[in-house]
Amino acid sequence: MKHWSEFLPTRTHATKRLGKMANALTFEVQSKELELQNAKANLERFELQICNKIAGNYQSEHEYENAILTAKDKANDWNNEPIESHKPTHKNKK
């Protein structure tokens, strides 16, 4: 892989050095993007497994979808609050 700066007609030593660093960073970004895609695919697969496991707990599709949306909203609220405000759940009480 080459960075576009390697194709400039006139390059200085500094430009070559910066181009090498940019090339390394470009490779790192592409690597991280691939890792992120894989992580998202794994998350989607696990969430589908969760949905399949809990589907039998609900009488109707509406009830099932509502439970998932409610749980997602609660998780979003929890994850966006300051940690100090988190109250322990009944499982975490000592």
C-alpha cells in the first residue's frame, strides 16, 4: 500500500518521512475499520441469539417488540448517565 504523497513529482526528505507515517496510519485505520465491522457483525449475531431465546417469553409479537424497545431505552439511559448515579440492581446488592 502506498500513500498518495509517494506519487508527488517533487518530494523532500520531510515529505517522504511524513508520507511513511501517513502510510502506517492509513494501514492502521483500515485494520481498525475491519475490526469494527467484525465486532458489529458479532454483536448483531449475539443480539439475534438473545432475541431468539426470549421470544418464547411473550404472548404476542407486539409485546415482544415492546419489551425489546423498552430494554434498549433503559440501557441507553443507563449508559449515558454519570456512573455515580447508578444504583445497584437487586443482584448486585450485598
